[in-house]
Amino acid sequence: MASKTVIVGSSVGLHARPAAVIAEKADEFDDEILLSVTGEEPVDAASALLIMTLGAAKGAEVTVESDNEEAVSAIASLIEQDLDAE
């Protein structure tokens, strides 16, 4: 399983808007993509609601895992961006 840990770039963390953008992208892949913060159970990246339950604030470390390396790279890249700036 491919894995990458990144820092949340969105100014107010992974709230509704960034979570929706990430979930929409994750839904483009057939593979399961999981997100987790240290010490917490991983959640499905294709669910905006589950992403919000992570409580990941700006600067938090989030680990992206999947059997699909391309999916890991795409989702990790979104998490690192300030998705509120768009």
C-alpha cells in the first residue's frame, strides 16, 4: 500500500469546502483511499463528511493511503493546498 504524510494547507483546515474538493477527487478513483491523523482511525477520502470528522486543522499531519500511488499523490497534493484561497 502506498502512503504519504502531508501537512494541511487550507487556512481553516479540512472543513466543508476542502473536504468536498478532496472527496470529489477521491471519487474519481476506483481504489479505496484512506486518510488519517496520528492516533485516529482512517476514514474514506471519498466522503466529505468523514474527512471533516478528522478535525484536521491547518498545519496538521494527514496520512494518505491507497493501493493506487497516483491516487495517493493526487489527494496528498490537494491536502497540501490552501483550498480556501480559490
